[in-house]
Amino acid sequence: MALPGGLDRLHRVVSAVANRLAAPESVFRRLLSPVYGAALRLLARDTGIEVVVNGERFRIDPGVRAAVPSTYEPEVLRILRARLRPGACVVDVGANIGLWVLHAARLTAPAGRVIAFEPNPATAGVLRRHLRMNGFDARVVVETAALAAKPGTARLYGVAEAAGTSRLHEGNPEGARPASGVAVPVTTLDEYCAARALRPSLVLIDVEGLEGDVLEGATRTIGSNPELTVIVEMHPTLWGAGEEDRLRDLLGRLGRTARGISGQDDPLRSYGQVVLEPADGASGDEEQVMAETEKSQGSGAFPVSKTEGEWRAQLTPEQFAVLRQHATERPGSCALLHEKRPGTFKCAGCGQPLFVAHRKFESGTGWPSFFAPVEGSIGTTEDRSHFMVRTEVHCSRCGGHLGHVFPDGPPPTGLRYCINGVALEFEPAGDAISR
Ligand SMILES: [Zn+2]
């Protein structure tokens, strides 16, 4: 274990020296950064580099470090922390590179078990490396398979990238359409658990719109165990006709009700995380207490925090849809796209300055684009909606959703903050001075 510690020290020393020599945005740093990244990846292939996610230290593959946010779905983490006990069994369906798997393995230590389903072979490979790097490989099983309503095989598309856009049955409509997929094995949660006499305590499901299929194949596992916590990332915008009715019918058969935990209006109509609670049980008390404790301690909540009704009263319907519901405005629809005067772009939710005019550039996308925000004004989370892993950006003061950041921007940062204009309010430079 001498090498990882040594590498972390080396990485810290190199970063410190680089900070002395040149600003992070300098051309010098920008030219050397990919070279250094490649060297780091080669050196750290087996040991990884250390990152802090949700306050927990984990070792990860340096090749995916850009896809790992410092804060990741706090509403889900709260439930994991409240309900997972040492020795528990967790099933993660659509485990991706394993951020929840790492958290679950640590929360159930020393004897807990985690089963991670990740059908993309490249992604499953990264996940297995992460388990070895963190010493969890003895307690976590990675199944390179998909879960659905019936066992068999299915084609998985978009498998070239390890942390990315793969999807069952068809390609990602928002990405380049892959010519062909790979065949992946499919099982059902019921069949898998029955064959191994598994009785999980918690199941996480994130399958990009195919939620109904996974639940259909899990009716015995969920229906027979009211103690089982089920957390589903619902993607109603990706559902076909009749899918909402199918989900309501399924929940009735499972004896569960859907409780949205992402602040969404309707857990079966808006995108977000949902807990399937036993229909007759009083649940959610534990994490309610934890949420209130966190609020009173001032952690986990944004400095500006309002109820949904207060936000609706303050914002226009378009602003509410983007800032509070993660909608995306139509490209080219916002006048701020063409704003070229000197000045400041502020959060339409709370007024915090987010971007300055001289960091704006014309990206050709139809959305206002910036290569850097005002320092400290932006927070990020991993966004796995629409079959992609993207980095979501939000206002650090009110949590309002702004857009996404991509690594294909211009110098000096190489970043492209792709922002919904409706989430911003522009204040020309002269205004601030004359007031
Ligand atoms: Zn704000």
C-alpha cells in the first residue's frame, strides 16, 4: 500500500508546484494537463487516486475523475445512511462506475454484501477496478448483466465509453446513433434472488426509462418483503404511452406507494428519485429526522431555501421549470444568448452573480456559454438522465439548476458551461456603478 500513498503525495506536490508556476487557467497548465493526466492514469492504473465524494474518501480510476462529482444525490445518500446497517445486502441495478456501490459497501462493512448489475462490459471493468482499489472486491459481486421483466438476452447500445451512454434495446437518441450493440445477458431480480436465497435490504434502480421492466421482474422480491427499501430513479419523459398506468398498476400489485424525494411534483410524472414505500406503513421517519437535523446544523441545505409554492410564486413558469425542475429551454430561444455588453449574469432565483460577460463565448449550440463561472458560485452533481453521464451545474446559493458543464470549451479552461438563459438575469456593468 506504499504506492498509492506515494502517488497521492506526488499528485499533491505536483499540484502545489503547478499552482506556484502558473494559474489554473493558463495556457501552460492547459497544455501540460492532458500529458500529466495520461501519466497519472498509467501510474495509478491499479491503485487509483483519492477523491472525496459526499464527504467520503474513495480511490477511483483517474480516467473517470472528471465524471465523479464532490456531491452526489444527497437525498439518496440520506436514505442509505438512515437504513443501511452493517451486514446488510444491497442490490444496485444500473451500477455504472459504482459511486453507490462504494458507499453501500462502506455502510454495510464489515460483513455486508453488494450485488452490482452493470451490463456495459467497459463500465463493469471500471467498477471492478474501483472495488479492488478500495478493498471491497471480496464483498461485492459485479454482474455484467441487465435486469428486466423476463430473462434472456438483449442488445445494449452505446458501449464504447466506460462511463457513459449505454442503453438497452436502442441507441441514445441524443447522442451519435451507434450502428450496432452488443448482446448482454438479462435476468430478473426475482430469479436472481431465488437462485441464491438472497434477501436484500435495499435495492437501487437506475435504468434510464426501463424502470417498469425491472419492477415487473421483481414483484416477488419486493412484494414479499415490506422491510425492503426500494429507491428508483424515475424517467417519465422516456416512457412510452401507457407506461405511467403500468407503473401505477405495478405499485398496486407490490403494495407500495411512490414517494418523490427530489422535490418533484408527481413521482410518476416528473424526473427524480423515488422511494417505493409500503402502502400501509408509516415510513420515511428516520430520514425525515436526519433531514431536519442536517437543516438545523446548516449542512446539506442551500443558504437560500424555499418551498415549492414560494418558488412558484416568485418565478415565471419558464424559470420554475428550469431552475427547480431541471427542464432545458429550447436552443436559441433566449435573448441573453446574444447579450454582448459588459456586465454580470446573476441567478434568476436568488440574484447571486454567476458569470461575467468577458468569460462568455459563442458556442454555436443556441445556449449562452461561458468558459468559467464566478468563483464559488456554482455547484455540480452527476446527472445520469437522458442516457448520459453529464455534470449538472447549479447555483451554490439557492440550488437552482442552471445547465451542464462539458470538457470541450475554449482556452483558457477548456470548459463549456452550457447555461439556460432563462435561469439568468443580466445586469449591464453601468447599472451596478450608477446605483
Ligand atoms: Zn441562485
